[in-house]
Amino acid sequence: MNLRPVLLGTLVGFPALLLGFASPINASQTTVVAEGSYVMGDGDTLAIAEERVLQRAQRRAVEEAGLYIESTFHDLERSELGTSTQTSSLEVRTIAAAITRTEILEARRSFLDDRPSFYVRIRAVVDLDHLQVAIQRWQAEQRLADHFRRLQKENAELKNQLDELRSRRPGVPTLYIEPVSRTHSAREQARQLVQKALSTHHLPKKLDLVSQAAVLDPHSIEPLIIRGQTNLRLASAAYANRSRPIEYSEYVDNARMDFDRALLMDPHNTWVLLGQGDVNTWLDRSEQAARFFEQALEMNPFFDLARHRLITLYTAEARKLIELKQWNSALTTLTKCLPPSISDSWLSYQKEAYFLRSEIYKTLKQPMLAIDDLSTILRADPADRPALLARAKLYQDQLQGRLAKDDYEHACILGSAEACEQLP
């Protein structure tokens, strides 16, 4: 596997994209001419290759519009059993939101080292306002990704810390608070304890520090939020270790008390609303949890943790309804996490929801709607084998043999034995 990061404006194996020109249309739009090139991988169909070369030209158009996008363009080529599969990942996945119109000025194909090479020159109309929103969304998504990476790093330590907490002697714990120094107020000392708690990955120590801070400054909301989050982390660790409910319910109850108290102190704090949603999720109160997550998003539409929680919650609820064959209720629930206004940058998190909805549409004899949802999944991840296989079957049922064959071929190259069996 060869991962090759490429700086802005440069594609692997090709010269840098040529500089286009921009002309203003109105205060928020500009017209840009840009070019793109792409070498077809063994795993690509013609449609995929044409889509990728167009995407590269569109990305260049967005860059030339005058806003610097701080990202990288990765080309990934995997060789297996004598064949190569080439995929591309664009960290800024909201180009379509910024481009309002694309006109292809020139398109041609050639061969480079016996592999088909594609070239396209386009004229694109870029909406700068939409582009700015897209960049903000990407930045918010990066914060969410950083959050998940930190969780993954810390999860390895949770089991030992959980065992440490359980090994403590039963009884009422003794809380030691250092005396307030002459030069620092209790509030300042509480703030310092909170900072120490934020910097440590050791959960028992984190609990001790924020508990001290909560006593020193009972009017501060931060110690309650951090302690509530920490207790929920411990509940997650106990649950993952297949502990009995009684062994993690105490952590959930402690978190509930902290977030209830914090909500009384500040009912508009987004982190408190997120905590309330998490607690209600643990308590299997889906409707209440969803309301708190939605309130957090009303306060801050870019609070991506709350949006991610909502997508996960509604997807899980829809899955339960599908198992009960309550198709209409499941569709209504899925619509809540698949609003048309949401950015394409969320597609990777919505894949399961789109797949579930496609299955419902298929059951309700609405194949074209099912194909649309599967195509949305494949726009986010062209290598999604279940989506390729499901769409191929739907195309086959609709007597669209050529489209079905393309999907079967692509899925077969990606390792689907079932797809390979469908090919002549």
C-alpha cells in the first residue's frame, strides 16, 4: 500500500493543475476556469474515473476562488493479485456545496504507461458564502475527529483504571482539599484543579481533582461537566468489559446528578445539554435524549458532537423499528437524521442510515428511491461493497444490465465473491 500525500494544487504523477482565472458575477460568486487530470486504476470503472477527474478540477476551481483551504489530497493505490485499485480521499468533502454550476469546456482521454488517463477543463461558478460555510464545517469535523482519536487512545487505559476504582475500600471516601493559599482565592485554586483534570488521562485522578474543584467553587459549572463526562466514560468502559448493569449504573447515576445540577445552573450550556442527552441515552430515554441534542444544536449549529449523537441515536431507533417491520415509523425516524440541509461532509457518518432507508424503499417497492440512497453512499465511499452489491441487484431487477454489470465488476474487484459469481 502506498499512501502519497499531495500538497494543494499538485496531483501524483501529474504536473500541478494549471492556474485558472476568476471573474466576479456578484458579491458572493465568482467564475473560475480550472483543469484536472486522473490516471485510471484497475479497480475503476469509466464512470468512477470521469467523476474523479471532474472532482479534481472542481477542487482546483474552489482553491482558485480566493480562499485558502487548509487540507491535503491523498491518492491511495493498492496492488493485490496483480491488479491495482486506486482511490482518492478529499478531506474537504463539501466542494459541491460551494459550486453552483459546472460547464465542461474540454474533455479527452489518452494513455499513460498503458493506463487510461483522463483530462478535463471546466468553467465553474463558485459561491464564496457557501464555501466559507463548507470550510467551517470541515474545521468542526476535524475537531470531532480529534475527539474520537483521543478517545481511542485513552480507551486502552480504561480497564486498569476501572479495576483500580473497584479495588478501593468500600465506605465513604475521604476528600482532602489543600488549604487555600494567601495569594490565591478558592475560585482560582478550583480553576487550576480543573486544568489539571483536563490534562490527565487517569480517570480516578480526574474524578478526585474535579471533586475538589466542585467543593472549592460550588458555583462553577465546569467541574460538574467534567465529572459527569468522566463517570459516563467509566460506565462505557464497564459496559465494554461485559460488566453487570449494577456495576455501571452507579456511574450513570452519578453523571445524571452532576448534569441535573449543571442544568439548573445554566440551562443554555451546550455541553450540559450534550451531557443530559448522553445520560438519557444510557437510561434508554430516546425521545428525551434527542430533545437535548437538538437543543444543543439550536444553540450552536456547528456543535458536531451533538449532531453525531443524533445521527447515531436515530439510526439505532430506526434499526429497532425495522426489526419490528414498522416501515413508516422507521422512515420518519431516518428522515430526522438525513435532512436535506445537512452538509455532504456528514455522509460518512450517515452511511448506515442511508443503507437502512434503501432497504425500506426496496421492501416498499420503491426501487428508484432505494438506488438514490445507495448512490449517495457510494458518492461518499466508492469502495462500499454492500452498497455496490445492493445497487447492482436493484439495477438488475430494473433490467438496467450495463449499470448492474459495472457495479458487480467493481464489487468483484474489491473482493466480493457474490458479485464475482454474477459476472459472465
